Amino acid sequence: MYYYYYCYYYYYYYYYYYYYYYYYYYYYFYYYYYYNFYFYYLYYIYYYFYFYYYYYYYYYYYFYYYYYNYYYYFYYY
């Protein structure tokens, strides 16, 4: 009887040990991929604004150059 309970609790402990071990790694990888997705999303947003920053920067200097030459042309001619 003692041996029976010993084996019972042994497998019971063994079962819950792997059960929680499994769920620990499940949530670990879940949050791992979740935060990776989050950081890739932030990375994407960073380059998105980076791109638009240089885009508008480029157009700003383009129009600046354009109007500068425009007034320069009218000034000297």
C-alpha cells in the first residue's frame, strides 16, 4: 500500500512537473514571439517615419531650391 501511494504521488508529481514545464515554455515562446512582433512593429514604424522624414526633407529642399532660383531669376532678369 505504501508502495502504491508512493508511485501514485510520484507520477502525480511527475505529471504536474511536466505539465507546468510545458506551459512555462509555451508562454515563454508565446511572449517571446509577441515581443518580437512588437519590436518588429516598432522597427517598421521607425523606418516608416524615417523614410517620411527624409522624403519631406528632400521635398523641402527641392522647393526651397526651386523658389530660390525662381526669385533669383526674376531679380536678375
